[in-house]
Amino acid sequence: MRIEVSIAKSTALPNGALEALNNELSRRIEQQFPAHSSQVTVRFATNNNLSVIGGLKEDKDRISEILQETWESADDWFVHDVS
């Protein structure tokens, strides 16, 4: 299953946020779908979008929930070094 998350270029994110989101989202998806080999990609694009390739509609719905939970809990897992 391939998961692609696109974040609008106009979204202001701190340095390292895309990589951190990619790592955290990959970890959470792997926990929920241990039987699937998943490749997660997070990148900037024109618009926000989620694509799940090779999964069922139920998989996409659950991955969308995981993405929402991950985004909303960023204060818990993202450490931004301001130095």
C-alpha cells in the first residue's frame, strides 16, 4: 500500500516538520496495518491531499483518521529546535 500526503505550499511549517510527520505517520500506520508493507510519502504540493494506492476504501478512511490524529497531536511528538 502506498500512502501519499500532500501539504499545501502555503502552509507554514517549521524546519524538519515534513520529515517528522513522515516518520510519525509511518510509525502509526505500521502499528495499525502490520500485515501491509506501506510506503508513506509526505511532501509539499499545491493543495492538501491524501492518496492511498493499493488499499481498500476502509483502509483509506482509517488512514485519514490516523493522519488527522497525528496532525492534531503534533505538540506531543514534534520537537522543534529554535536555536
